[in-house]
Amino acid sequence: MSEERAESDSKKKNTRKSPVGAGRPSQRRTVGQTTPCTECGETEWDEDEIRGETVCASCGTVVEENAIDLGAEWTNYSDGADRSRVGAPSRESLSDKGLNTTIARSDISGAGAQRHGIKGSNAKHWRRRVLIDERSKTRSSRARNLTKAMQFIRDRGNLPPALVEETARLYRHAAEQGIVTGRSIRGVSAACVYIAARQARLPRKIEEIAESFDMTGEMGVKELKRTIRLVARKLNAHHVTGPGEYLDKFHSDLGLPAPVLGEANYLWARVSESMEWQGKKPAGVAGVMLYKAAQGRGHPRTQSEVCAVAGVSEVTLRGLLRILEALLVQLGEAPSN
């Protein structure tokens, strides 16, 4: 018996352990760890967190594999050595990037208060704490500025989530450059939305953004255009928008079938190298391409419908149509009626 016990102690010493520092704190207990080993009857286990295995410390039998770690996620998103991380990732579209703690009103009233053990007599004190917490985050003018701007971008930008984050980054850069000083937060936010959409090749019309940000009227649109030029120059965010970038959006707005979009892209590829389009409004050129393609594919749209989407007058559309038909004649393609 003594020899068997000595041999068992030797196996325990030689059992491979997990690398130092590789394990994660876990209170997980599985069925394999609560029953004796089927080979030797021992109940001493070693866990390999890297490989997800549980082995018998006496005989080395693997009693569990591909174990799921139910502990906290430990992922390092920074360049530091610390691997611990809790909470959601930071977001540029939040004024504090989502790093501040918040006392939610739902946690101090109704079922939330009952769950957290907050009595009715203490509710007014918690409401006061919520108010103090909210005011403490917007004491500086920069914090108030970012709070209002990010609200504008999220609510009025009408952009995909990824572009919302990019727009927020542009606004932060603009604030660091001092562009916001002396200008309206609404105007700079709208300019950043326009530039971010243009860089992502999802252009929006200036008039459309001006209406979304309540900058209607001649003075509002003029201010927005001036701010867009300033922000683009300061942030080196120049991007020349072409008619081809508007085709997808206008095609969707007009409710045309897919073959019409293919025909419009084909027309633009044929005539895009011509110098006749220099100085012409890209949205108007895209509108005339779709107007011509819709006629050729048997899904015509009226000039007023196309002009309403493209943001040009019918006189401008007819002038662009004459240019297009002349170019098609030069290329040997008879214009269709």
C-alpha cells in the first residue's frame, strides 16, 4: 500500500499544470468535477483554462473537454498589459464616450426600486442624486457642447451606425481645431454629417441635410454651405462627389426596377469622360441618367418626379438631356424617344 501511495504522489507532482498567469478566476463547477474519477476513484482535478479541459490530478484522465468559461470576458482592447475589461466599448457618438456611470431613473422607481431595496421614503433622495449626477457631467462648456452636438448627429443625421461614429469623430476634430467657436453647434454638426456621408460615397443633398437640421431658408442653406467648405478645408476632408454616387439613392427614391439602375450605370460609363459635364451639378447629371434609362427600359418617370428627387429644375434637366443625347449620337447610339 505504501508503494501505491508513493506512486500516486509522484504522479500528482508530475501532472502538467496550466501556464503561470494563463488561468482566469472562475468558480465554475461541472459534473465531471463533482463525481470520482472513473479510472482511479480520486476527486482531485486540474483545470486547463487554455484548452478547456478538466483532467484527473491522479491518473491524468481527461473527464471534460471543450468546457465553456462562464466567467467574465477578459479581452484587452488597449496596448497595455492588463487584460481585464468590463462594460461596453467606448462610442464616439456619446459625449462622454460611454465611460461614465449613470444612475438610471428606472432603477429608482417602480420595480427597479423594489429590486434594489429602495424604499419610498428614500426615493426623493435618490432623485436628487440623479439630478446632481447629470449636472456634474456637463459642468464645462466643452461637455455641454459635445452633449448637444452628439444628440444632433444621432437624431438628425439619418446615417448608418458606422457613419454616426465617423461623424462624431469629425466633430471632435473640428472642436479641437476651434471651428465650433463662434459658430452654431447645429451648423457644424450638419456639415460633419454631409462630409462623412460624402467620404463614404453615400452622399446626401445639402438641401436635404439643411431641412433635417432645421436650417431651411436661403440664409440657413448658405450658412451650411459655408460651414461645409470651412470644415472640409480645416480637416483636409476633400472629396469630389460624382454623379455615379447618387444613382443608387435616386433609383431607390424613384421606385425603379433593378434593370434601370444597370442601364443608368452603363450610360454614365459611356459618357463620363466627356468634358461637357464639367461644372454641372452631379445630382442633376445622375437624375438625367436615370430619366433616360427609365425611358429606354419601359419604366418612364415624368420630369417633375425626377427633378423632385434630384433637386434640380425641369429647365436644367432638359438642358442636361440635350447634352446626353448629343453625346450618344456622337458615340453612334441613336437616342430613344
